[in-house]
Amino acid sequence: MRIAIASDHAGFDLKQDIARWLADEGHVVTDCGPQNDARVDYPDFGYKLALAVSGGACDFGVAICGSGIGISIAINRHPAMRCALVGEPLSAMLAREHNDANAIAIGSRLTGIDMAKACIAAFMVGRFEGGRHEGRVDKLSAPPFVTRKAS
């Protein structure tokens, strides 16, 4: 699989460990940054991940910040993204199966490497079930309160 990964400074070490693990497992990893643990703003890197996944360069994304909350919010600003904050494998699997999530967020201050790997592994094997979930997921990318400017 082609996997985008991004973090902020708080998630940098976990990002590096996960990127190595994914590459060792045979996946193509696109590192959307940062390249060191100097203080950065998570939206900048969440947006890069969102563009890599929504543009088709990557199959899905893994985002990491201190809590996972900020970077997941940043990613979800893109209408084609569905990023779920997860802390255990069942939530990761359900995010794929029920919500057709194309990214997961992990809190580096809340989740250790082994649990992070378990979440990512569960996410990767999950498949969107469609059916009763399909209409709901469609609404996520086209909320009724967003108006489009006439061209």
C-alpha cells in the first residue's frame, strides 16, 4: 500500500518509528513531514497529508500529534478526507468499515508504539461495508450548510 504519514513535533518520534515499521512491512511510505522534532504547527502537515491522500498519490494516511485531536481536525477540513482519531484497533477497523475513513490519527502522548501498530494494522485490513453506511458517508463530503459559489 501507499501510505502518507505526517506529524507535528510532539508526534515526530512515533512517526519515525511507524514509518520505518511500515516500510519494513513492504509499504511505500510518503513522509509529509516534519523532518525533525523542532516546534511546528500540526495543520501544516495535516494539510499535506490530506492532499497526498485526496489527490490519489497515497491510499490512506496516518497522522500523529500529541493528542491526535488537532491534526485530525486539520485533515478533516478537506472535504474528501475522513480522518478518525483512534486509540485501539476496534475503532480503527470500524472507522474503515462504517465510515470509509481514509486516514487515522493517533495521539503520541496517549498511545504507545505497539498499540499504534495494532491500530494501523486493523485499519489496513478493514474494508468499507457500504450499504446502510453509504448515504451517511456521502453526506460527509457534501454537508448541506456549505454553499458553493456560482461560476
